[in-house]
Amino acid sequence: MSHQNDVPMQLSNPEGLYDPTENGYSHLAVISPGNRLVLVAGQGGENASGELPGDFHLQVRWALANLKVAINAAGGELSDIAKLTTLVVDHDEDKLAVLAEEIRQAWGSDPTPVQTLIPVPRLALDAMLFEVEATAVLPVEAYPS
């Protein structure tokens, strides 16, 4: 796989693996040398006042919005995210469908990052149902002043 030096990251789904697009992720992220890695701590579905809705769907939507705020603060966009780790309390296929739809909405036509979903019995706060952390790749010159 060849890379142009001006492309910080390439997301793909190699032949021989199933197409995960429907589930909102890619299989492979290849990072070009000379770029800046941005690590975003786990974001929950609370608003800026710390209010956490009881609805899973709304928590996913708000957590992805929080992720966008964090990555924007580093000078990037959601499309710069190479990897997501998602934690889901009492995971099931219905929750996977909600997550996949919200990721497709947030990323639009951009390729979606690689992702690992980890079912968990609980998270940091009793009411938390979802958390997402990210690794993004940005060119060095994208650093905000």
C-alpha cells in the first residue's frame, strides 16, 4: 500500500474481510509518518453542565458531539479520527444498530474509523450507558495556536 506524504491517514477495508460499513467502522487505519497523534479521553453522553440523559440513543449522540468538540479543540475533525474504542453497558444488537446509525450520521460520507466495541457491566457513573475514546491523526501544522 503506497501513501502520499500529504495524507496523514488512510482508512480501508481490505479484500478478504467482510465489509463493516453497515456497522459504522473500517478494518484498517494506516498512519503516515511525521503526523501528530491526538488522544481523546473517554467521552460520555453528558452535556456541558454534566447532565446525563437516561436514554441510550441520546447518550450516544451527545457523546459523539462531545468527541467532536474535543477533536475540534485540537484543530481536527471527526474525519481525522483513526480509532474509536466504544464501551456499551449491557450491549445488544439494538444498541449496535443505534451506534452504527449515529456514527454514519456524524461521519456522513467520510470513511469511518477503525473501532473496537467493548460490552461492559457499568461505567464510571451509575447512569452512564455509553462512552467513546478516540485516537486522531493530524498534520503537525494543524496544531491550533
